[in-house]
Amino acid sequence: MARKGRKRSIQVWGVVLENGNEVNAGDDGIVSVFAAGNKEVIVTDDKATKTTLLNSDGEPEKWVSYLPRFN
């Protein structure tokens, strides 16, 4: 049975963006990376501040693939 409702964000090790750049949890200033169900990328810094990544036009960056976490 298919899930209904809003797609949730999942915590991942890293994502590949539409422009080909990669964002990983090990990058400088990034503690964790979330791949949102609406294809946006949310990162958390060492002060636990969540930020949506924006492109140069001020629009949210979109991910095309991600590396899942297995904990």
C-alpha cells in the first residue's frame, strides 16, 4: 500500500545537487545533511542551526541523489 501524505525529510551522509556539486556531512561547517521530500537540501551546523541551501538566485537547491545513512 502506498504511503499517503507529506513526504518527510531523511538524514543522509551526503547529496548530489542538480548543478553537479556535492554536499557531505564531513564538509567544513556542516554537521548533518537532510534530503527533504520536496527535493530541498537542509544542513545543520555545529550550533544546531538548520539552514536550507539556496542557489545564486535565492531559490532552494534541489538534490538529484543521496547517500543514505545506515545506523
